[in-house]
Amino acid sequence: MQHDRPPAVSETPLGAAVMARLADLARFSADPDGLTRLYLTPAHAGAARQVAAWMEEAGMEVRLDAAATVVGRYEAAAPGAPTLLIGSHIDTVRDAGRYDGNLGVVVGIAAVQALHEAGERLPFAVEVLAFGDEEGVRFPVTLTGSRALAGLVRPDFLDARDGDGITLAQALRDFGGDPDGLPGLARDPASVLGYLEVHIEQGPVLEAEDLPVGVVTAISGASRLVVTVEGRAGHAGTVPMALRRDALAAAAEMVLAIEAEATATPDLVATVGRIEVPRGAVNVIPALTRFSLDLRSPSDAVRHAALARLHAAFARIAERRGVAVGAASSYDEPAASCALAFRDALAEGIARLGLRPLSLPSGAGHDGLALAGLCPIGMVFVRCAGGLSHSPAESAGEADVDVATRLLVDVLRHLRPETLRPESPRT
């Protein structure tokens, strides 16, 4: 039935059922002592079958698309209506937690099931998507399923090989997908209302604010570089300090410059996660040092300006210390703004639950980065203990998961398709 006026948010607890399914899903793992579920592996296949069964139970028509995304469709009240996409991913990192990605898929299924059991149809169709390649652990490509929907999968993706030399194309065939069918997955933007995802925060803000959920403003863009510093080797005991061209000391000063830049710049974070001294020895002045740089911001303008200042700082440090410096970009992904209509709808839903709406950016990447090229996107963050993620210690509370699930049901009931007008999704 179609409601003239959306009903009040159900007080029926939904969190316990979601938590039970998350625990059940965690048994599909390549690691008997932890959770490891990589794209197109037997563990992924088992999880996909289980998710498909839950989708069918929730009243959806289910299929596996060419990119091995599990798609559950809940039809609209009237034919020809646009489709709202809801979902996340069911692949994991190695030795993972059970909430990252999986939470959004299971909450999406639970929300549709609540509508189905109430006999409700919406003025738009809903598709719950369980992507399989958000983490990019097995192959040196990522977001394959969501990029395919946005028409952004490059042909060379299929040539990517895993550690055993298996190509993505072969792995898709073995799984039951269709590498030749990836271009055909591209959706017509006119048929898609938007994409909405529930995800653990993977950070400490909601916990610090004592709030169960928050509204995401944007998914941060990221730049990743490898910086190489070349100096001159010398004997550790015979070269005076003033005459040294120490590549590692210069790199250390650059790392501190990175920290200072990020600390002084609002909406910017920077991380040097790896540093190495090839052929280093305890009694030799380092001649060569390499370090990584990961720079993120919800504003591309902020990120690009900071990167330009850092390049200039590196050059000044190198000149003063008599070393050479170079930087090679290994990754650059624009930020994606969440649609104002989604942000407003989520904030209103949170207020209806009697909670304080809080807006915050996502510093981590998500499938929405790809789908922002197709349609408006929105995200809900759920509090996670200690802000920990990508770890067995990853944890979310049942009460918070219940709030997130009831919020999604409520937003689906209140969402007006006409508010989601096409807009520029990139910052």
C-alpha cells in the first residue's frame, strides 16, 4: 500500500536482527581465526549467496550482475519510477572487522524488509547493492562494481593480476560474472534517483560527541605520492655534520613539514605511513630515502593548495641541505560532495528520532566516490568504538545499529524524489 502521509518511525527494535546477521556473515572467511574475504574468492561467493537469500526473504528480486555485485530490487508503487540505490560492500581487508561495508548491506536489507512486512511500496524502486571490490586488496584496482554502474571501468582493469597471477577477467568468469558484460552495467542517470549508504564512521568524532549516527557532508578526495630524496653516502665517523648531504635527515624534515601543514590547515589530514632507506647501514650516511604521502580533504581546492605548498617546502629543504627531491603521484581521486537533499533528509530523520543531527566529512573512500559520477549520493555514519576499523577490534553497538536502521526506514518513507535534482556531485 502507498501511504498518503509517511507513518511515524517504527519503535520495533531492528538492531538485534541486524547484529545477528552480521555475526552470521562473518563466518564466510578465508581465515579460520579471523575475517578475511577478498573479491571473487570462495569466501566472497559464500557471503554473496547468504546476502542473496536474505534479500529474497525481504521481498526483493535478486540477481548477480556481471561485476559480481549482488543486486536486490524492491519495485516501486507504480511502474517506470526511478530507482534509489542503497548499499555498501561485502569484501574486507585481511584480518578485518565485521562492520566495515557489511553493515550498510545488512541494514539496507533490513530496511526493505521492514517496508515489505508492512505492505508498503514507495514512489521509487529500491535496489540494495552488495559490492565486492571496495577494499581493492586482491587486485591492484578497486571499486570495480560501483565504477561499472557509473560507466567508469577502464578496459585495462580486466588485465589486473592478483598475487597468484590470476587476472580479474578470469576471476570474474570463474565466479560466475561476465568481464565482457561490464560496459553494459552502466546505468542511465535519468533512471537513478541517488545512492545512499550506511557505514561505520571509522573515526572517533561521533563517540566524542556521544551520538549514535551522523550525516556525511562529503567523501574526501585523496592524493598519494612517493617522495624520493637523494643525497650522498659517507662514513658515519669521518664526515663532519656541516658537510653532510643526508637523505634521511632531509626526509625527516620534510615529514615534519607535512605534519605542520596538515595541523595548520582546516579540513586536511596527511599521513606518512612508510619510509625506507634502501641499502642502509648503521655506519653509513643515507644516500637515498623514499617515503609515502597520503593527503586527504573533503575539498579538492584545499588539498591541491596544500600539495603545492608542500612541494615548495620540499624544494626549499632540499636546496638548503644539498640533496635532490622528486615526487611521483600514485593515486589522485577527487572529493565527492553528498547531495544537500540527502543531507537534509537524513538530518530531518535524525531529528524525528529525537537526536541531534551532526554533520561530518568522511576521510575514508567509499563506493560513493565512483557513484558520484552517476547520481547524487548520501551517507550515514554510525558510531564505532574507539574509532577503530580495519581491525578485529572494530565494534558497533546494537542500540546504535538499531537507530541507523530505523533512520533508514524513516528516510525511505519520507524521501521525496523531486528533491533529488541533478547537481554537480564533485567538489
